[in-house]
Amino acid sequence: MSPGNPDFPEKAPPDRGASSFVYPASAANLRFFAGLLRDGGMVAMPTETVYGLAANALDPGACRAIFAVKGRPLFDPLIVHVADAAMAETLAFLPERFAPLAAAFWPGPLTLIVPKRPVVPDLVTAGKDTVALRLPRHPVARALLEQANVPLAAPSANPFGYVSPTRPEHVAESFGARVPFILDGGPCAIGIESTILDLSDPARPAILRPGAVTASAIAAVLGTAVQERRVVVPQGAAAPAPGTLERHYSPRSPLALFPEGASPPAQEGETVLLLKRPEQDSANPHIFWLSETGDPAEMAATLFTLLRQLDRAGYRRILCELPGSAAAGLAAAIRDRLLRAAGR
Ligand code: TXA
Ligand code: MG
């Protein structure tokens, strides 16, 4: 903390939660962490999609720490979170199509790729002339953004390539003392990363990563078709959106997929992850499911927690049911994440 910070004498030491690095989102803690972020620190914050590892987006040194802690290659740009549309305007040249989308989906799980202004450091955008902007809906993220009053670069708070975190303890498990400040916002309501919409060519909006905001909902607002560009980039190559790297979101145990509705080819030592509770109860204790009824929102909210849990259990292989290719909305987003987790 720099003594030059005007808040300095007022800063009380924050209150810790049950786990050593997890802090309740009390007013005093929010104030403290907002100051820490302004001073170039790093804080794990909850959003409605997944937990993010946040730093001041206008401070290249602070953002460099995010790349280092995550083991993230510098060619993979960060999403910048904003407190409101006015803050977005200071960071980017907003195309006409921005306003209706922000009005319809912000705050919420939609990230918009737009031409950046020079104020955004090249490190944040990996040298691109575009920046990814999002206004999250989670009240703790919003309070932190408003109090920090700086844009926050925040990729998902997981080691690069691993399953995203949807609970504060996921962040603590992965990083330990390397991420000593985690703000508790409970389990993430959506549980899967935001939809990324590329508006860099406003005439041809394209989804780079499917999420809770669907192509059809975006098309309805824009009154135009939206491309769904599932970019798959081989490992090691420079990538337009490395959420699009071939292998991503992967547990350490090998993950194999089987078609929706098929019977899983499980062997000794393997576990099965179904999309919904099986009709007949099974005596096999190694069968798990993402939802009771097949509701995609419930499936998305449990996906990363269950994958992490099964990974920790050390099975030889995780066999996971894959939503069919006709899946739409959140089910399509789950299909996307599972294909990537399996390296396909
Ligand atoms: O839901 C979310 O979006 C979460 C929460 C924390 O907000 N964040 C998240 O960030 O998923 P991350 O870094 O794990 O994924 C961001 C993706 C990356 O695949 C990155 O390559 C892509 O967005 N991206 C960022 N800036 C971009 C740009 N200018 N052009 C294309 N892709 C970009
Ligand atoms: Mg990520």
C-alpha cells in the first residue's frame, strides 16, 4: 500500500473468512480491496459466471502479475470489466451496435469485443487493436468496480488451461498463497464463462465463445443474423480468442465423452458424469449427474464444481455425457466447454 494513497490512514485491516485467503464481502473489506486494486494489487472477485483474477486494467505492472500467476501466455488477451457504459466509452470506440446490446444484456454475461482506445495497455489486449469489455451482474463485482473506480482486467481465476472456478474455495485450492485475497461471493449463479461477441466488424457480429446470452437473443436485439464462429486453434499457435485453444478447461484426469443418451462405456476405476439423474437408480457409487431434470441452467451451474470434484477424487478417467450437436443456448455452451476439456 502506498502511503501516497489518500485512503491510507482510513484503511482498516480486512476481516478474514473461514478459509485463510477468503474474505467476506463486507463494506470495510470492499473498501480495502478497492484501494488495493487502485494501488496495483490483485484480488480474486466473484462474478455471476466464474470467479475472476482482477487488477487495474490501466496498470500494466498489475496486469503482468495476472499473466504470471495464471501461467497465461502473453498472446491471450484479458477481458476488462467496467462499472458502467460511461467507463466503457473511455476505453473503446463504441460502434452503434454497442448501445442496444449493453441496454439489453448489461449488467450480465456478455463480453463485447470493440476497437480499443490508446489508453488500454497493449499487454491487456495482447497487442490487438480491440478490447473485450464486460459489465458483470454480480453485486460484489459491481460494488468493487464502483469503489475502485478503475476498469478491472479479470480472466477466470484458474491456472491457464484448467477448469474455471465457480466457488471461492476453487481459487484457494488452485493458487494458495499466490492469490492471498479472494472476495467471497458464494457459488456463481451461471457457472460458465460469458458469451463473447466480436463487434470489431459491426456489420458481421460473431460469437467467439458461447455462453448464457444466446445467439438468437443477440440476433433479436440487433435485428440481424449472428455468426457462431467456433474457432479451434491448435496448441502453441497464436490465437484470436484462446478460450478457443483446442485444449482448455481440462481436468488432470483424462476426460472422454460419450453421446447424449448412450450408455457409458465405463471400466473399473472410472467415473461417469451424466447430464441428468438416470431414470433407474444405480448401485454404482461412481455415477454422478449435473442436474436432476436436464435443466441446462442447473447443468451449467454444477459443471465446473463437479469436474473439479471428480478430478480431485483421482479417477483413472472421467466419462462425460456430451449434449448433442443440436443443443442450443446454455446446453450448446456446455457442449463447447466439454469438447475443449476433452481436447476436441
Ligand atoms: O465470464 C467471463 O468472461 C469471465 C469472468 C471473470 O468475467 N472471464 C473470462 O476470462 O472468462 P478469460 O480470460 O478466461 O477468457 C477471456 C477470453 C479469452 O479466451 C481471450 O482470448 C478472449 O476472451 N479475448 C479477450 N480479449 C479479446 C480480444 N480483443 N479479441 C478476441 N478475444 C479476446
Ligand atoms: Mg478462462
